[in-house]
Amino acid sequence: MNKPLSTQPYKGVRDFYPADCAVQQYIFDTWSETAERFGYERYDASILEPSALYKAKGAENAELVNDQTYTFTDRGEREVTLRPEMTPTVARMIAGKSRELAWPARWYSIPNLFRYERAQRGRLREHWQLNVDMFGESGYASDVEVIQLAHQIFLDFGATPDMFEILINNRATMNHAYAALGIDDADMVTAITRLNDRKDKITDAEYLTALIQITTDEPLAHEIKTMIESPDPGDNQVVTALRDLGITNVRIDRSLARGFDYYTGTIFEFKDTHPDNNRSLLGGGRYDNLTSLFEGEAVTGIGFGFGDVTMRDFLETHDLLPDSITHTAPVIALLTMEPAHNLPAMQLAQNIRATGLSCSVDTTSRKIGKKIATAANSNVIYIITVGEDEVASGTYTMKHLETGQDVTGSLQDLLGHLTSLVE
Amino acid sequence: MNKPLSTQPYKGVRDFYPADCAVQQYIFDTWSETAERFGYERYDASILEPSALYKAKGAENAELVNDQTYTFTDRGEREVTLRPEMTPTVARMIAGKSRELAWPARWYSIPNLFRYERAQRGRLREHWQLNVDMFGESGYASDVEVIQLAHQIFLDFGATPDMFEILINNRATMNHAYAALGIDDADMVTAITRLNDRKDKITDAEYLTALIQITTDEPLAHEIKTMIESPDPGDNQVVTALRDLGITNVRIDRSLARGFDYYTGTIFEFKDTHPDNNRSLLGGGRYDNLTSLFEGEAVTGIGFGFGDVTMRDFLETHDLLPDSITHTAPVIALLTMEPAHNLPAMQLAQNIRATGLSCSVDTTSRKIGKKIATAANSNVIYIITVGEDEVASGTYTMKHLETGQDVTGSLQDLLGHLTSLVE
């Protein structure tokens, strides 16, 4: 006999037992509903992608792929990667049907993504992420729409605008601002942008020192710092339009950098305002070279990604997870007195389910008291015991487990009562 | 400049563009609704599992794992497999919380599964599969319930009982039947069971010849064939109960074998009755040693798996996919005359969405005629043009694209009209 196997999942991934799976499904369902209300269509793809999709951008990228993703060679000598992000996949799909698609294309997906992380506390190797993008339209109204959609997601989870704020910046505007300060060296702009990306993790003095190192020009470094830290000038048409749409928790933040590679225009980030969870919730922006790795015309896009762990942390921090989510048990449990009553109870259950209500039958050989206790310990709402008298008379008593109130009547009566509750 | 990348997905996996994704979601949603109506709770897990979970059953199994699954070694020297089936995962999860769970546990999941298949036409390397199981209860009523649930799935897709049939057999009954014929050699029983598994793929003569080879006893081979082919004796309590529950498309088939390893009691298979799709749709059975690889007590279970490709083939064969599934476009499209009307249109859209209806705004710079054509080519149901007059008067005309009928009025009027359609 071998040593028993461990019941632990693979390092860095999660099991979703029913209570956790219910929360996950609640998040996914709410994401889908909001996106579809804005006219976004769902797409999906396999987690398996040719590694070339990630390595194509050059040697540095190829190294990152080997180092930080799950990449392996299949028995057909094909290099295959578990997707670390969805953008390359959606770029591939958009490029593959660019002549057939109606523009703009409004698409969303909820993929799981994989990263090879050194095993450490809290770093997950698999997570899910809502991806929302509009492709093929560059007017500022599309930037507004995508940010409005992200904002609506928070409202649809019951959040109020004081719980989060929206920071906006624009890559093109920033390039003009650097040019106005006499900076025309692209490498220097890149270095400053990368520094800005971690500005809120360092002190003011450290930030200035780093700017002086980059520019080797102390007065210029001060000018850059002043420009970056200047208050919201209110001159951004996306921000103006969002405010006109009633979205007030939005401001321009010139230090907002959002990574570096993709973005060419508007960039944005949603941040939690709660002191216990003071961090970025989601980020996105406009990219103009989405399909550059493929044949055909360039396609512009604007979109964002929103992780499931971040979403759940936000909901828990602000106590926005409804209690009812844990109610994954059926609404009604039928409890049989004796095995002889199992079949009549299953017939009864079938009639209850036909109304759309969920119903299970406890057909175990346990005593009725034990069956009631089991139902009470789950999240079942009503119980109906089924014994000799009930089967003979066709009259049943349905008890609300929490209030103790009961209703007695024919199946018809009970169904009427239940249906009136559903409506 | 590098050669452009291919837009094809990885070999053997599928892209789900919106029209296909909508069908997939329809299938998943219907599966979930049926399972939850029976009181089954959803669970999930990562596709990444320690390879030991599949290799633990012995050397033969370890070879199959290396040969037929995606298995690789991560940089922490851990062997990891992309799950080829869900049963080992759910066994791990059940064993991991066997002391906390309430019994019986009714669980379902819709995992994607991976198999390393030689690349050949129609053989997919990734598919999705509904898994439904009841754990911890061995009474025949639980077998009945699980089969009843599978039957209900077909009804919930609009199928009628003539479109499929349910074949039932029982491993324990079969062992008794072999013993009654004097066969007590377990290896011979295994060989006959394996032969039965492909009985409908060979001729009667081939079947008899194979039985003679196995038994080296021609009279015995004839006796076995007669027993296996005997008509439904009607002595199976699961079948009797299903018939009492109104499920009539069920019969005992003693040749039913359903693979070999897991099952110990009832086994069942649903088959399509359509001559164009004459094949197995789903299969399942009872297994009594689910958690034997882990520490703790043995847990019994009964369940089935149902693949997404098989489901879709059945629905297409019987023309059961509703036309409305392709309607993944929003219900209403607002078309702006000029960019100046984008913001008022986005405000209007926001009010429409607040009623729960889906709505998009065409904010492109295209001419209005082009915008109408684009909406008509999609599956949008209503259009509302938004121009100077509409914005000034607050009066809009909403046109039904298919019937050409229109309604004119304030936003309030239109919302009233739309809400009455939803109710």
C-alpha cells in the first residue's frame, strides 16, 4: 500500500468549495450582466496558446516568457504557454477575423490566467480576470464609455462613489508636457514614466533624487516634479465627459503611468479609498497597435482588466457581499420518514421543481430528527416531512426553518404559496 | 521585421468568438439551472493538479498519464498535470474536508479538461464537461435522483423522450449473473466486461468468437451471449423507480459496460436515438472507493459526466438551439447624428440601462445611414437616432428594426414602452 496522497491543491492555486464557488459565481455573474447591459459580447479561448504569441516582441520578452510563465514543449515539438494575460489572445482573435467583424467590436471575457510566481505568501499562480475592450474606434467617447462601464460595475455591486476613485492620465498629453519642458529624449521619457509608476511607493525626497539622476539637471527635475504633482487642470475631455455623466469621483493624476508597453492615449486606474485596502483595483487604457504582430491593418482598442481576488477584497473590505450568496442550498428540502416514502417524495419534488424552485429529497436512512437537524445546519429555507399520513392524505406541512411558521395543504396549495413568494 | 504571427489557435483547441461563446454559455447556464434546481452546489478547482493524483494508481496508470496528458515539471521540480478528468480532483477535495462536509454532498462543476491527443480531425485536446455527483449515500434512491437529473437536463433543453434513451446496468448484478454461469475468475469477468464495452461496434459472430476465446468453452460462450442479450427483465429497482417517476425511455441493457475502473454498482448511459447521431451522450455510475488514495474513510458516490461537444451535437441534430441565442447584440442601439450628440446619447443610454435593458451608443463619426446599416446587420432590436431636434425637444423615435414600427415620445414614454415589453 502506498503512502496516502495529499489532499492539498497544486502550489499557488485555489480549490473552490461550494461557499467560495458561490462568491466567485456572484462576481462573474455581476461582471457579465454589467458588460452585457452596455452591449458587450462575451468571447473565450483556450488557456493553451502557442508560445510565439508572447515571445514575438523580442529577446527580452522571450526571456520573460521562459522565466515567468508556464511554458513547455508538447510531444509534437510545439512550444505551448498557459496564457499569462488575455490581450495577446484577443489580439490574435481580432486579427484573425478583422475583415468579417463589425466595428467597433465591444467584447468581454472572464479568463483564468497563469503566472509562474516564486512560491510566496499570497502570490497566486492562477487568477481570473474580467477583460473588457472596445476595438476599432478611437473617439474619446469610447474611452468615456469603457470607464463608465467599469464605474457601473462598482455601482452594480452596491458600492457608493466614496468607496473608490478614478485616476486618469493620457500618454500623448504627457509626451507634450515633457516636450514643453524641453525633454525630447524618448529614453528619458521612458525612465521618468517608469519612475512615476512607483511614485506612491517612495518618499518625495527619493522621487526627486531619482529625477535628478535621470535628468542630470536639478532645476529640470524640480520642474518635472511640479508638473507631475500639479493639481487636476480639468482640461481632459474624457474627465469632463465623465463628470457630465454624473461620475464625480474622477480626477486627473499626471503621475499615473500604468506599466509601460501597450498604452498610447488615455490611461486610467480605479483605487480603493478605504485605508485598509488602499490599492489599485483595476487599470486600463488605449493601445493603438493591438494587432501589430499579425498581418493586416492596425486595430486600435481601449480596455481594462479586473482581477477576481482584487474584486473580492474590495467587496469584503466594504462589506458588500450579500449574506444570501452563501445560500447555495436548495430552497426546499423534503424529508422522508421511511424508505417507502422516498418515491412519493421524489414525485413531489419533481412538481416543486417544475415551478422553478430548487428542491432536494433527503432519502437517507437517518431518523427524521437527524434529517431536520441536517437541513437546519445547511441553508435550506423550508422543510416538508413526507410520511405515511402525508402520502395517504395528499396533505403536507411546509415549515419555514428560521421563523418556525408553517403552512399545511395540498401540493397545489403549497405550490400556490411558494409561487406567490417568487413573484 | 519578423514574419507575421499566425492567428490560428493552438492545435486541437477552440476559439470562442461571440456567436459560439453564446451557445457555450447557453449550455453552461442550462446545466447549472437544472443542477441547482435539484439542490446541487457548484464547486471548482484549478486545471493544474499534482501529477501524483493520476499516477498513484500504479505503473500502468503512470504510463498513461505520461502518454496521454499534458504533464510537465515546473521550476520547483514539481510534476504538474493539466487535469484530464474531474473525478480525481473532486475525490481530493471531498477527502480533504470529509469531516466537515454534510452528507450526502450534492455537487456539480463545469470544468475544462485536457487530453494529449495525436492531432487528428475532430479530436479535441480541450473540452468542457458537466460533472454531477452525489457523495456519501448509497441507497438506490440516490441513483434514481442522479439519473432523473440527467433526464431533466434534456427536457430543460426542450428535448422530448423519443430523442434519447437511457440504458441501465449494474456491476454487482452482472457479477452475480456471471457467478450463476459458474464464472468466478475475476480476470475472465474483466475480459468479458471489456468485450461488452465494444459489443455494438462488432458483429454478432465476432462477439461470439471473442467470447469463445476468453472462456475457451463454446457452450459457456453461448450461455453468456444469451444472458447478455436477454430482454429487459424489469427487475432493477432503479429502473422501476424511474418508470414510476414518469421516465419511460429507460431500459436494462446487460451489455452496458461503461469503461472499467471506477464503477461498482449502477451504471448508465444516455444514447441519442437519431440515426444521424447514434451515439452515447453521457455516462456515469456508482463508485464505492472514491477516496481510497487519501487518508480517512471510504466515500461512496454516484455521478455522471456530460461533454459540451456532445451536448451541442445533440442540440444541433434535433434542432433545439433557439434562434435567440445568436442575439448577443444589445437590445437597443442609440445612433448619434453628430459628435456633439454623443454625450446626451450616453446619458440617455445610462437611463435605459437602469431599467435592466442592454443598450449601446454608436459614437463613431460615420454617417447616420451607415450607422443604421451596421445596427441592422447586427442583432440589435431597436434603434433610436439622437440629433439636434431630439436633444432640444427631449422627444425620441424608437424604431423596431425588423417590423419597421416606431414609437415616438419622451424618454419616460419609451422606457414605459420597453418596460412593458420586458414584463
